[in-house]
Amino acid sequence: MKWRRFLVSRFVRLAFVLVAITTLTFLMMHLAPGDPARLVAGMDADEQAVQIARERLGLDQPMYQQFLDYVGGLFRGDLGTSFATNQPVTEEIAQKIGPTAQLAVLGMALILLVGLPMGIIGAVLTRNGHRWFEIAFSGSTGAMASIPQYLIATFLAFLFAVTWQLLPVAGSGSIEAAILPAVAIAVRPAASIARLVRVRTLEVLESPYVRTARSKRLPTRKLYLAHVFPNSITTMLAMGGVTFASLIGGAVIVEQVFARLGLGTTLVHSVLVGDYPVVQGIVLLLGFAVVLVNALVDVILGIVDPRTMEAGR
Amino acid sequence: MNADPVSNDILLDVRNLSISVENRDEIPPLVRNVSFHLNRGEIVGIVGESGSGKTLTSLAVSRLLPQGLSMSADRIDFDGHDLVGGSDRELRTVLGTNLAMVFQDPMQSLNPARKIGAQMIETVREHRGLSKKEARALAIRSLEDVHITEPAKRLKQYPHELSGGMRQRTMIAMGLMGEPSLILADEPTTALDVTVQAQVMQLLCDLNDRKGSAVLLISHNISLLSEVCDRIIVMFRGEIVEDLTTAKLLAGPDHPYTQGLIRAVPDLNTDRGVDLVTIEDGQFDVEREMNHA
Amino acid sequence: MSSKRHGTTRQMSKAFLSSPTGIISGLILLGLTVLVIMGPNGFGDQATVSDMARSSEGPSADHRWGTDALGRDIFTRTLAATRLSILYASAAVFFAMIVGGLVGGLIAAGGPRVRKVGGAVIDTMMGFGDILLAVVVVAIVGVGAKGAVLAIGVAFTPHFARFTYSLVDSVMVRDYMSAARVVGVSKSGIGRRYVGRNVADSLVIVTFTTVAEGIMAMSSLSFLGLGIQSPQFDWGQMLTDGVKNFYLNPYAALVPATLILITGLAVNLFGDALARAVNPVLWSERPSLFRSKLRRNRAKALAMTPEITIDPAMETELRKGRP
């Protein structure tokens, strides 16, 4: 019963946001200065050619008609045609999504495998009174969490690719080429997650309910798995949406540093040349991905910690 | 078993317990040379203002002192087991089942992310090897013992779905799972409102009656303790200043600090025009008072 | 709050000067200010005029960090880029503060429905991340310095809105607020004297530290080629060129990257020291570079939440209210 209400409210919100994104991407081309039809026809095309282009793009239709066409297209999986290449946008995206997805998956894995354990180990060591450790931990993660990803990428490229020549500096084919960019986008979110998880775990370790659990004299492993972990992991889950958005944003820039041909480089390039259908398509895709991940995080949080169901709007 | 019938009756024996801050010799011990005992089935209260060391004493007895504090004692015997010398591993089952802890804040003493049932059954599952089914049945009986309605349903609920009084009774029920010989309750009613307070106190007395569990009740409220306890231990600045039966307390205690404590509790007859008694710094020099006595 | 501060300017500066991080970051900021005032023209030809004969050289006697692809001195050019890098970022953050502050304040003042929907919209916008939001704005407004300032401004607006919103909320539930209402202080009086003043203090400090984020975000847009366009130049743009010629002279990328980093850190540390200085609770604490990290965060949090004490203005109000 409670679950149904929770799911319905999340779903309504999700639908609302998806509609908003769709409308925004549709308006994007119309809000921008300049005439897309002229862009397509070419700067020195005559009036007639521009008119033909306008009709072909459907820009001569009334606004609501264009919007309906746009939405109708979305449902058929048609995102329009690139101004620059005359390829369907879906095709463009399909060609470029590989390197970006690879980055996102590798980055997420790094964050989970490094950030989370570091936070928990950090909390346990701090509690056991390793002062030097606390200083080193706070200092290093604090610095890492405040450096933007493109700077980390630059420094990493200098060290590993230029100075030591261990890894390739550019390219999007091999897995080795993905290591540096993945590390570059993962360092910052991993560091902030490690910090949060450490503080949260310390709180949990000092909490009355863990004292209660200690009074039951459970084996240490059970104490941590059943009583500490579920409460400290919610922090990380709650950060899940933000982390994913930060990964996507990081990927857009970091692809540029390593000259990877992914969605990020394509997005930036399309903005520069005014290829609006491609911009629309990529923004729509990334936006939907971010929103869906956020919704998923909410539901998982609801399962792990039912209190969030009631606290959430 | 000891042949001496008197010591056979003693459930908890604490001799010269001191608690101090680790690696900080300049800070005087927080609890100094505290000795007391508890007989089987007895209800004993420890009273004192905050910072008097009453909570630390109870945590030391249950070996749950927070990190950074260390304890020393000539002897702490509980139910025939040596709590000072024995390793935690050795004492695991004894402390896990024979001793039940009830803490001050029922809102936060239950794990918010786990169902009541899961939290209740883990002790007996771990220490007595009960099956899930047996443990659940026991949990339901325990909840009935503390007068919680619809116990089977409660097992599937989360702590935040219960009221404060229900949570505190659930905490007590959780302690009862191991059939404890001692219930150690630290300010069990402070966070609750008055009518619920009475219920919980009544419940503790009840359990003492029916199951014979001794109760060590810690509170700052001397009038509350005098209503239920057989004996009251008064602590002040880390030391025990008086250990007396309730009857004697009501007849008029010897120690001026205890007298002050009694006068500090307002009741309906208190003259509201006069300030309540407060304990000023340095008003009582414990050693001088003790030498006097 | 203010009357308490009146006679304590000296104590505040003392608290500020007691922290080495405050002094060091202050000196760095002073240097940066000089660079901003000097601007690109203050460095003569070395920063702007190309010398193809000496393009992409490594470090040498006359070019300490080498030259870029067009033979310009990397170090001088990086210093010359300071003005635009900082000014545009500050403009963007200022925009975000004004708009976000207003939006947040309006949502907080609105009815339950406005608050619910407004809060959801802010959260969703923040959910997308600054970069994606900024790129969308650039796509609409167009590439260039103006577009980039607007883009970063819009991207940061939800942060300020959310901050103002929760700040106003936390002030509204303080005891002295209910007291003010009971005594019969008018709604506008409450807004001006209690909420406004408490919120403004915190907002200023947060705005200052956000400039660090702004510089980094602005550079990232320029780095993508979406920000400042040639012949104007900033750190981000220099970084792009530097990354392209990484193997020839890595310092072409490393020097501007390092300056971005130093500026960001200095602004952050200075903001922390500032927060400490305006917060009487922390005056007695002696901060040190390492130990104080945790405390500093706490200091920041404290500076952001208004004091819990009774407001002096409230006291006068209470006295006035008495017959």
C-alpha cells in the first residue's frame, strides 16, 4: 500500500521531468538565434533554396504541429536527421555511444570499488585512533574532491602518457585507452563518496543502535554486515544520482582531453557547428539517462531504507 | 559453585572499579574505586547527576565502554563469570544472553534499517543456535510479555513505525529473548512522556516479579528510583557516596549530597516561591564528607 | 548579530590572521588581483605576439616554461589570461547569486504547493549536473564569452536557489522568529530584519567560495571551445591548445592548469578563513593547516546556519512589546 503510493508519486515525477526535458530540447532549436534552414541550405544559398530547406525540415508548419511531429518521432525512435552529415541522429548516436558508455561503466566501477571501501576502511581506522591516517585521508580526498575532472585528466595524461609513456594519451578503441579517462572522471566523485561514507560510517559506529547491537555480542562480521553497512551505504546510494550526473558531465569534457570520439565530443562539436538535431538527440539521451538513474536510486533507497519513502515528496 | 550461601545469592559483584581516559594521565579517573554488589532478583538503582559516572559504570559492567576509555577493577563477577580476566570471546554468550541492556533513547537504540523481527531474533540465533522458526515464536512470546499488541505483525515492521513507548518495550522484549538474569536499564524512561514512563517502570517491576531477573536501574531521578528499588546507590563525581536501602533513604539519608538530591526533586507540595536546591561546584568535598561519616 | 560585531572588528581580523591558510590564500588572491588589474595588455608583446620561429619550444633561458604553438611565452600568457578567467567567472557567479537568491527566497515565501513544486524543479535541475546544463544553454544562446557567462550563471542558479531556500527555511523555524511573530512584528519587518540579514551574511560567503567553482567551470567551457573565443584568451582556452601539443611542450597545458588549481584552492581557503572570522564561536580555536580540515567544515557549516542566540533586534522588539 505504502509502496504503491511511493511508486506512483515517483512515476508521476519521472513523467513530469521527461516531458519537461522533451519540451526543452524541442524549444532549444527555436530559441537559438539564426535560421536553421539557412544553416542547412548554406550561408550563400539563395532565398528559394532556403525556402525548400525550411519546408523539408517542417519549419514552415505551425509550432504545435512541429512539436507533435517531434514527439511522434520520438515514439517511433526517430530523432531527426543531422544537418551536418545527413545521417539519422539515432545512427550518429549509435556510432558514438560506445566509448562514452565504456567510460561511464568503468568510471562507476572504479567509484564503487575504490570510493566505498576507502570510506569504510577510513572510518574504522579513524575510530581505532590512527591520527596520522585521518590527517592524510582528509587532506588527500579533500584535494582530490575539489579538482575538476579535466585538470585531473591533464595531469594524468602528463604523468602516464607523456612522462612515463605507460598508457596511450588518445584514442577510443582499446581498453588501455579508456583507463586514463576513466580514472580521470572517477577520481573526484570517488573522493567525495569516500569522504561522505567515512563520516557517515563514523556516525553509525557511534550510534545508539550499534551500541545495542554490540551489547548482543554478535561476531564482528555480522555486526558490520547487518548493522553498520546497511546504514552507511544509504549515504552512497543517495549520492548515486549526483555521482552519475557528474560522471556524464566529466565524460563530456574528459573525452575532449583524450580525443575520444564519444557522445561528449560529438555534442560539443555539434553545438559549435549548430547541428541542432544531434544536440537535441544527445541532450535528450543523456538527460533521460540521468533522470532514470535518479528514479532507480530512489526506488533502491526505498527498499534498503524504508524511511526515505515517507520522507521523500 | 561456592559453598558459601551468601555469595551464592550475589549476582553481580564489582570491586574497586576505576575508569580513566586512555593515554591522558593528567585527567583524573572518571570513575574511582567503585564497589557494589547486586543480589539475584534484586532491583537496585544508581542515582547521580549527569557526569557522576553512573552510565560509565554500567557500560563498564557490560564491557561496552566507548573507545578511548579504559577500566581497571579488582573484580567484576557476573553470574559466576569473571568479567575482568575473561576475553570477550569467552564471555560472548554470557553477556549476550544473561545480560539485557535497555538504553536511554528508544528512538535511536533500534537499528532503523532493519525489521523488528530480524533484530529480536539474532541474539538467540547466534548464541543458542535456535532455528528461525523457534526464534520467531520466542520473539512473539517476548513481545506479549511486554504487552505489545499484534506481536506477529510487529516483527515485520520497522522501528520508525512504532511509537516511543512501544519501542522501549520492544527493547526490553529484545533483552528478554535471552532470559537474562540481569536487566541493565540506563535512564529507560527519560525520553518518554509521563504516562508511558509509568508503564515502562511497571513493566520492569513486573518482569522482576515474574521472571526473577534482577534490575539495575540508572537514573538522575531519585524519587522515581525510590518508588521501585529495593536499594539505592548514590554516585557523585565518579565515586559512590552512599549505598542504602530505600526504607533508610525515605527515613532520611546520612549524606548531605543525598539529602540535597531529594530536595532537588519538586513535587506538588514544593514551595514554588523558593528556588530548588542546586549542587554548586565545590559545595561537597567528597573526601571530607566521607571522612566525616 | 550586527551590534555584536560592531566593536569586534579587531577580534575578527585577529581570528583571521591567526590562520596561516588565511594569510597565504590572502596573499595569493592579492597577487591575482594585481594580475586582473594589469590585464592582457600589461605584459607587452610576449603574451600576444606570435613568433613562429620559436613555436612549441620546451623550457629555455628566455622562456622559462617554453612557448605555445604560435611561439608565445607560456608563463607570461598564462598570467595575462588571469583577468578574463576571473572576471567572467565572477560575473557568472554573481548572476547566479542574484537570480538563485531571488528564486529561492520566493519559493521559501510561497505556499506549500509552490514550495513543493519549486523544490522539485530545483532538485531536478541540479540533478543534471552543471556541465550538461551549461552546454544546453550555450547551444541556445550561442558560443562565446557572453554565452558562457550566461551558461555558467544558469547552471549555478539552482545551487543558490536551493541554498537560499533551505537557509530561509532554517531561519523561519528558529525560536526568535516565532517570538517575533508572537510580539506582532509585521511580515515585511520579519522579512527585512530577521530573515534578510541572517541570509545575506551566509550568502556572501557562499558566493565567494562559489567563485572558485565558477573559475573552474568557466575554464572548462573555454576548454571545450564553447567559451571565450580568439583573439581573447583565458586559461581554459590555453589548456585546449596545450593539450593538442602535449608531446611538444607539456607545460603549455600544465602551467594554465596549475594556475586554475591554485586560484581555486586559494579562493576556497580564503572563504574558509573568512567564515571562521565572522563566526564568534570559532575565534578561540587555533586552526592549523592539517588538523583543521574537519573543524573548518564545521566552521563553514556554522557560518552558514544563522546563530541560535536571541537576536539583539528581537530583544528590543520584545521590550517594545511590553506595556
